[in-house]
Amino acid sequence: MGHLEKDSIPAAAGYSPDELVLGTGRPVLIVPVAGELKPLGRRVLIAWNGSREAARSAFDCLPLLGPDADVRLLAVDSPRGNVTMTAITRALGRHGVKAVGTSGTRSEGRSTAEEILKAAADFDADLLVLGQTEPDAETQTSSDLPETVAIASGRATIVVPHIGSRTKPGRSIMLCWNASRESARAASEALPFLVSAEKVVVLIVETRKFGSRHGQEPGADVAAWLARHGVNVTIQREAGADADVGELILSRAADHGIDLVVMGLYGHSRLSEVILGGASRTLLSSPTVPLLIAH
């Protein structure tokens, strides 16, 4: 029987081994379980309740879907939902992506977020795709829908800006890293995309709140972890006030030509109310590129 160091910890439910290594800095005892691990993006739920939002979400995330992706389209209270669904299903099919659509109205007493959460659980989705709410959407959606779903579902969620994506996402990725549990979770969830990206920038914004978590060499831990997976990364460190982090992330994303930002989502939700950290709030209210968020 192997020796178990006292600083080792078991891999806890809801955390991947990579996430535990990054989040704790300790050796991790990994207990294998039956079943095959699924790469992120194999079971994808794309949900919306507006026609333009639907088309944008589906096609802007297309480069992130694997050839064997199983895609479900969900329209909740969407005007012309069936027409839009059919058009998107056929269009995705022309790109080699098989999708099955469903639409309907919200159950009495159930919110749009709750309908999406139920569909994600029923489908056992490992990735959700939502569009940022459009100011002039045909059906008015709560502006905090993406973060509400991401926090309550515990699943990786891609948020597509309502202005669309100028380039195909996934080639140039920025990972926002502050050595927290949330950023470790986001990095772990996004690993398949990070591995296949042409360019990965790890952005570290040293603030009073998170500065002490980094250790002697900020970013060395995550850079070493990514390198073990074959990812060649560029580390960029910035100093900034807590209130400026969100704007700084958007600015550096533009500087580097980033097409996908990966970040931990800081906040909590009771479905009726979402309270976010400053950087999360800024990026989700005015994203310029698609975001992959995880809580």
C-alpha cells in the first residue's frame, strides 16, 4: 500500500484534480472512478429567448465545438422560436455540427434562468452558451441571466456579446489569474481550449485584495501547470486598483487581439438576485469578446 503524505488531500466532489492542485498547492490523492471523462464541449446547451441573440450565440461559439459535439438548442419564450430553431439547426448541420432543438414557454412560476438550469441538468450539459442580453431584444431578458445561470448551474458558461464576435474565438485566449479558487476552476474548465489555442496570455492584476495569494513569483504556478499540458503561455503582470480590474482586462484583451477571455466568476446568487465582484460585473455588463466563465 502506497504512502499517503499528511499534506495530501482527496479529490473532492465537484473539483477536478487539476483544479485542486492549482487551488491548494498540495499533492492530491486521485481516486479513479468508473466511466470516461468527457472533454469540455462534448455536450453543449445553447439557450436564448431572442432571434438575433440565438444566431449570434450559435455561430460565434462554432469554432469551440468539437466534431463529435452533441448540441441542444433551447428557446425560452422566444418570438418565432420554432422558425429560428429550424434555421439554426440546418445552418449548424452545414458546418458538420449536429443539433437538436426544443422551444416552449416558461412553466408557471419558473424564471427563464430556472428553465435553462432544468434543461442543462436534464441534458447533462458540460458547457452552456448564452448570449448577452440585447438592449432592444424582442423579449426582454434579465440582464444578469448569464451570471445567474453560471453560478447556479456550476457549469462552464460561454457568454457571447450582443455585438457579436469579430473573429473566431479560441485562437487567442486570455486567462485572468489571481490564484483564487474561482480562477483555478475557470482554468481547469477551459483547459481543452487553452491546449488547442495558438496564443495564450495569462493576465495577473496584482491588487491589495489578491496580491498575497500569488507567492514569490506571481503566475509561476499556473504557467508550470499549463506547460505540463503543452501550452506555451505569455505571463503579463499588471498593478491596479481593485476598482479598475475589469476595465484593465478589457484593455489588455484589445492590446493582445484576444478572442476569448477565461475568468473565474466571483459572486453568489439566489436566482432572484446576483451579487458580483467588480471585475466580473464590468466584463459581463460590457464584454467586447466572448467570455468563458466558471464559478
